[in-house]
Amino acid sequence: MITDRKFGLSDCIFKNRLINEGNLDLVKRYNFEFLELYLSERPKDEQIERRRVCLNNTGMRLWSIHSLDDVKYYLGSRDPAARRTIIEAIFYCIDYAAALGGKAVIVHPGNYIRLDGPDQFQRVKDSLLEIIPYARQHNIMICLENMLSGIFGERPEDMSVLLAQFPADCVKTCIDTGHGNEAGNLFPMLAAFGARLFTTHLNDNFGVGGADPHLIPGNGNIRWQEVVATLRTGYANPWIFEVVPDPQHDLEKMLIKIKSWCERLEVTCAS
């Protein structure tokens, strides 16, 4: 049995992404130590301070920030204004992560448009080249996430070529297991990421051509024994779950289900 894993959660598990000390105390009681936050707009200083106090009072730790996810803005857009918007958004995600002791900012290489002109790849690369020095200055890792089918970033070969453009000490990856399962290439993507895998979005679905409901692992058809075997080999960072609330929005029941899944797979948190 593996007993030295650290676990964490995306804030999407909370209804309306509501984070307060009550929610975080409950999460911590189930040995989830790390948190990923989604940031859609630049936070005010007082908001950052409130979040810092909330984390400190509950013993939770920020692990990562998920940057803006909007159909209008992505790194490879042909619209310079749209590219500038997402670059600036990633800058303030870096600021926020650094202010709260986080380690990474999650970035979508594509967003709902697979092909946006022949120079899309170059635009993504150029955008990242602008972002990387700022991230390095703040000691924050940029993590490129694999995408759903039909979106730039869905194919392992594209991600491999993109990753090869940047040094491994400042650009790594986030595996979204649901995205990989829906795209039909979860295990090739894990292989392509290899040692550059820095963080995870663990969630389930029913595979190729289906929806992306971000189910609790075990509630879809992902071959989790194989995923866990891969993560046990060379991946030492927290296992971050990105699951959405069930219709009853019962946080504790969801935490119990995630913990039960971990026990079935013989994965336990370090205490």
C-alpha cells in the first residue's frame, strides 16, 4: 500500500466555488491538504488577504491556480486583443499563486478551437515565451493541460512538440484524466508527459465522444488501476482531484466517496 501520497482538491468541488473556513476544515479532516483555485478576474489585495487568512486558519495549502478558461480568450487566438487578455490573466494568476505560496499555474494551450489558422502553434509558442520569464521571476511553474477532443492540445504528439520548445524547469504539464479519456488517448498522453508531469486533474467520464462531467474517479470507465500504476512511478507531487458537485451538493459525501475510491485502489494519504 502506498502511504506517502498528498491529496488536494480543485475549488470546483464547492458549490459556486464557495470557499470558507467551514468547508476547508471539513476538507482537511479527510486529509486533503492542498487546494487549486480558479481565477477568472484579477483579485483585489483585500481578497488575497482574506484567502491567505482562510488557508492559514485551516492548515490548507495552495498548490495551484487555474487560469482563465473562456471561449473568447486563448493563447493561440488570431485576435491580438484576445491573446493579450489571456496573457494578462495568466500574469495575475502568477501574482496570486506567488502571494499565497502556490507552486503552479494551469494553462490551456487551446480553447474550443482545434485549428485557428496555419500559424496557431506559433502564436501559442509566442504567448508562452512572453509568460515564462514572469513565471520564472516568481518561481511559479507553468503547467500545460491536455485538452478535450477537437481542441488544440488534445494530441500527445502536439503536446510533445510544444513542450520541446521550452525548458523543463519552467514549463511542465497537468494531466486531466477526463480529457484524456474523452479524447481516447489518456495513456499515450501520460507517456508523452513523462517526467514533465507536475500536477493532476483526477476525474472520470465515459470516454470517447461523451461529455466531460468531471465525475468522482470510479464513476466512469477510466482504467484507474493503470492510471494509479503510472502515477506511482516517478510522480511525487500531490494528487489533485477536479470533480464537480453532485446534484445534492453534499460536500462530505463527495469527500467520503473520493476517500473510498482511494482505499479501493490502495492509495492512502500521508498524515
